[in-house]
Amino acid sequence: MNRKKTGDQAEVLACNFLQGHGLTLITRNFHCRGGEIDLVMRDRGVLVFVEVRYRRQTRFGRAAETVVRSKQVRIIRCAQYYMHCRHAWNDAARFDVVSIEGEADHPAIDWLRDAFRLDA
């Protein structure tokens, strides 16, 4: 299976998981010049920017560990652009990471709420 298809499946799995926990999907794969946000969701009154990471094997590290500071900065900039375009500057926002590991037929899902911050 190619990387794009695998990534799309991981995003669908993460989205379904988060919707099962009460979040509402706003958009998938929001692109801007500086990057992309996998999922933009709402958790009650909070705008949630979600990075989805998948690893079939963890021998070279956990999926969540791949969201390094440079990736966080790109996500933050893209989120700022999203909020600017939608006039959502006054909305509360957070950055979550959904880590999916293991084989596709039985993955382990870990949801890291507030995984990093705008001011970090």
C-alpha cells in the first residue's frame, strides 16, 4: 500500500476515533503555503488542530515522537493562517496528536490532548 493511502486511512481512523469521543469534524487536510493540518475539529467551544501520525512498527521510535518542534512550528503557522482566514482569532484553540501504531487490522490509538502549545 502506498504512503498516501496509508496516511488517508490513518486520518479516517483518527477522525472516527475523535468523533466517537464527541469532537466534530470541520475539515480534513487544510493546506497553506507553509504546511498542512490533518484534521480541524471542534471540541465543544474549542478549535482543535489534529496531527495524525502512523507507524506500523515502533522499533525506530513511537509515532508521536515524530512530531518534532519544527513540525509543530509548521502546524502552528498553518493554524494561525486558518484562524485568520476564518476570522476565528477569539476562538480557544489547542493542538492534539493522534498516534496510531501497529497493524491496520488491530491498531493502538493514543490521543494526546494539548500535545504542544502556541507559545512553547
